[in-house]
Amino acid sequence: MDDKTEPVSERMDPLPAEPSADEEEAASTPAGTETTDEQVDHIRQLRERGLAQTVIDGGVKARAVGFGSGDAAGTIYKNYYGTPAVDPVDGRVPEDDLDRLRELYVAPAAHIALVDHLTRHGIAVLRGAPGSGRYTTALLAVRQAMDTGVVVLDSEAGVRRLVTDERGLQPSRGHVIEGDGTEWANELRPQLLIRLRAATYGRSPLVIIVDDHVPVGGLTGHVVEHEVADGMPFQVLERHLTVLLADRPLDCRKLLEHEGLREDLRGRRSMAEVAGLAGQLARRVRDNDDVDQIVQGLGAELRAKAVRLLGPPQKNAADGAGRQQLSLWSHAFLLACVVLDGTTLSRVSRESHRLAELLHGVRSPSSVPAMPLFEESVRDWLDHSDVEFTDRTGQPVGSRHPECLVRVSQPGLGEAVLEVLWHDHSGARGPLLEWLDSLAVRGEEDIRVSAAQTVGLLATFDWAYVHEELLVRWASERGEHADRRRFAAAWALERAVTDPLLAPRVQRLLSRWSQRRDFQACAQAAYGTRIGAKFPAEALNSLERIAGAGMKSVWAAVREIYAAGSRAQVLERLAQWSASSRHWLRDDAAKCLQGLSRFRGERAVTAFLKEPGPREHLLLLSRRTLLSSSRTHRQCGWNCMRLWVERAGDEPGLDELVAEFFAELPEPDVEGDRLRERLLFHLRLWGHQLPDGDTALHIKSLLEERWSM
């Protein structure tokens, strides 16, 4: 069952009634009581160990612009402004980047059709798979249709505003907007496009990018289909290598003529992957690596090696009975090494026994063989598994070293083994998922993370199967291990969303889950991963729905989005929540303010005291929290102020910024007068309580001087 097959008209759960004043105090609990910051940091490090570095960084390098993760507008634009986790506002694409793209560009058949459509109609809907190069095609087609510049529009703002907002479409500029994962992309209607045509025709051409799952049956005459021809991946690779290795034409030609490279391209599903492959190859050529060795490390060679490792055990010709050298237990050990890469040998062997029992159970129970206790040893399995032993620093050690860890010897081989197993040995799918399900509820956090990320990788091979068999069940679990399975589903989706073809599906899935009570806890956990960092505006919208339902504080997810880089955006949203008429949103706003105040360094909220926009949001949030009718919310506010004062004693110049901020908190009314009194009272109190009480008293004197003027 695919995620698109879930009922779209199912009843959403009603919102809870607003609590009374007494219930507010009982229901509100301090932020951070569920997990400590140390636990959160530890789990984040475990998750990042299984993710690509570009996913952790949140963006791509400048030279790969246009071929980034998902080939999406947000990726390129995030890179331009140097804030990889902050969604863009409308802005112009630098001409240097367009020139760089044009140098690497191989025009598909849709390019000419798109330029012609823009010239005649002024607007086009470009429909294609994420990562197929459609975004680059849109940019360069718009640039050709309007050679005075290209503007990327904020995808979160949608396209309806462009009809009436004079600041939306810029005269004599081409425009591109990408709608993956957004609600408005599924709501495009001919009437809207006709109105947009009137606004764009002849002066501001517009390309609306949607993924190939968006229905466009009613948009005949507006849609240009972006398809990738069979030979396109090799053409793109050839163009990239020709440019990247312009000073080494012989090495470039040798690479392109290598049959193994052509074989590897058959497994590449997007132009984004092809561009990344070209960069990888060029770097290794410049490191003077042998071309044959370079190609051997690619996917096709790794898959061939995986096929050999997972092949049927060899026969012993010297044995008249034809006894197999290695049994199914050795294959289970190999799979355990892959899934639990980086763990101890004892763990791997222990879990491999459980997997082997499940794999043997595929046949009749009467035919399950006994474990070969003395016929085979762990040493035999190790020789067949292509692994190595290292210590925690990555240095090679012996298998009996006290800190010995088992690691797959070749990068990428583990993924190749799982891919071959999934596609070539279908009978092992069920036992493998059952085994991963059991690992996801273990007490060891590293095992749970490894199991969840393996499920996420399997979802990139077969989304519908994994979604139906595990993800839905994990996300809606209510049993003894409900929390662990929900987090496992979130971590699996974090791994799956790195696939550009799955990113829109994961976005749509989480948007729906945020509206269903049984799935809200999992959606919240998922938005607290790199998914929230990658799509902060969408994540905050969904978290607002979850927080408003009053089920559970969304502080943990907000913390991760804030820490990933979307700090100003988070502050603005919290300021809006603090003014809400709904208690639960105000409750989370207060808890989040208290939690965010614990950050130090560049993430500290006090860093915004110098920035006008975020400072105004912080001022509104702090004022509303300190003047809240809830005693718990007020206490959160005063806890924040104390943290700021305490920090002002360690950071030169911060005391004056804090004093100026405190001076603006009270407004000229009765409540403002009361807040002035409380500020002075707490500063006197902190002057006696804090180790550096002089800072609090100094801020108090600055306040009194400011207010007396």
C-alpha cells in the first residue's frame, strides 16, 4: 500500500477543549523533563553517523548548484544566502551560477518545448520526477525566455499571491517556483493559471515545478512533461567530466570508455546522483588514483561483489556427500555486520543468530537445520563477510582487542548487499523486516538507530512495501514499546527523505500524519530530525497543528529545527504562538522560550539582541510570556531572564544589551508598571543568588537610569 492510497477524506480528530485555569497549571510541565540535552545530543550523533555529510550540512556545495539534494529550488537558494537550513524569500539567481549551470547543462527534449511555451503563453507547469534535472531546465529555459534575470520564488508562499501581490512578480524577470510537498501544488486549477497568464504574459514568465505524482488532468495546455531519455545520464556525466577534467582529457576519456562506468550508470535514478558521481570521479582522478580502482569502487562493482557474497554457498568437491562449506548462518552474519556496522563482534554474532533462525523459518519448521556449532566458526563467517576490525578511533586492531568494532571494509558495500538481498532474494524480505522490528525496541540506542536507518534505506528500494509492513505500524504503535517504535519510524523517514524521489512522498505523509491523532507523536519526532531542518516552514506549520491538539509538547522538535539553523524563523513562529487564543500553543511557546535560552554560543537567543527583526519577535515572545495569566508560563519567562543575566556576566557587552532589552519589555500601561516592579525585584534577588551578582545589580542600575529619563 503506497502512501497515496490512504483515504484522503478520513475524519480528522477533533481538537480538545480549552482547559480551565486550574487544569492549565496541572497540565503544563517544564520543558526538557523527558530527555536530557546529553541524551538528545548522543542520539543525534548516532543518527548522523548513518547519514551522508551533505544531509547533515543541510545543503550542497556551490559548484553543484542545480543538482543538489532533490534538485529542488530550496537547496540552490539556501546555498546562495549562506544559511543552509533557512527557507528562501523571493530573490534573484546570480548570473555566475546560471553561467556555471549552462556550462554543465545537457538540454532535454522538454527544454525547447518549455521555452516555446513560455514565449507564447508566459506561464508553464513543468512536471517531472525530483532529481531529474527539471529545476535546472526551468532555470535556463526561463533565462532564455527572459534574458534580463531569473528570480526564485518562495515555495511556501504559493502562487495565488502572485495574482494580486504587486511584489510577487518582478517586471522583466523570469520566475521559477517549486511545489514539491506543498498543498498548493495539488490545487492548481485552469482558472488560476489563466489569471497568472494575464499577470506574466510578455514581461514576467513563470515556471511552476511539480513532481510527477501531482495530477494534472485538468491542466491541458499548461503542462510540459519533463522526461529523462535513456541516454541522458551518460550525456550528463560526459559533460560534467569534460568540464571538471578539462586539463586532463586522457584520464577523462579513459573513464568514459570504461565499461564498468556505463554499467554503474544503469543504477543511477536521477541527474542529481549523476552530477554527484562526476564530482566524486573527478576528485579521485586528481588524487592520482588508478582508473580501474576508481571504477571498482562504484555501485555496479559493489553490487557484483554483493551478489558473490550473497550467492549460494560453494560445494566442497573433496567431500563425497557434497556438503556445503558455509550455511545460511554465514549469510545472516554478513547481514548483521552490514546493519550493525561499527558495533562489537559479540553483538553482531548474537543478533546474527536471531536473524538466522528467522531466515531458516521460511521453510517448513521440520527442515530447519541445527546450528553448526563446531562445523562452522565465527572466523569462517568473518572470512566470508569482507569486514575489518577497528577501535573507536578507526585504527585497525585485532579481533580480540577489548574495544574491537566490526566494520564493513569497503564504503558502500553494505548498501549494495541490502539492495541485492532485497531485489534478488525476495524470500528474505519478511524475515529481515521482522528482525529489524525486533532491533528497533532494544535498549541499546545505537542498535535502534542502525535498525531504523536500515529500514529507511530499504524504503528507497521499495517504498510501498516498507511503508505498509513497518512504517505505518511503527508510527501508530500503542503497545509497550510505542515510543521506541515511533522514534524508529521517524529515523527511518529521515534516512528515506535523502532520496530525491522519496522526499515529496515523505513530506505529504508527515503532513497527513500531523492531522491524525494516532500518528501525531511520530510526525512530531520526524520533524525533530533533519526533515524539519530541510523543510522548516512546513515542519513548523505541522507542529503548530500538533501543539494545538494538546497531546504533547513539541519542544523537542522545535529545538532541533532551531539548532539546525532556522533560528529567526522559529522565533517568529513562537511569537505568533504566544499571542494565540489557544492555551496549548501559548504553553509550548513558553516552554520553547525557556528551552532555547539554554543554548550558548552562536545558537544563543541573546545573539538576536543585535538584530532588529528577530529581536522584535523575541521581545513580543518574552513580554507575552512574562505577562501570561498562567503561573507556569510566567515562571518559564523569569527562568529565561535569569539565564540571560547569568550569561551576561561571562560575555563582555551583553549586560548592556540585556538591560536595553529589559527596558523595552514593559509597555506604558498598568501591566507595564507591574512588569517594571517585577523586573527590579528579580534583579535584586538575582544579585544575591547568582555567583556574579554584580552583573544583575549593574543591569538593575542601567534599567533605573533608562526609566528615569
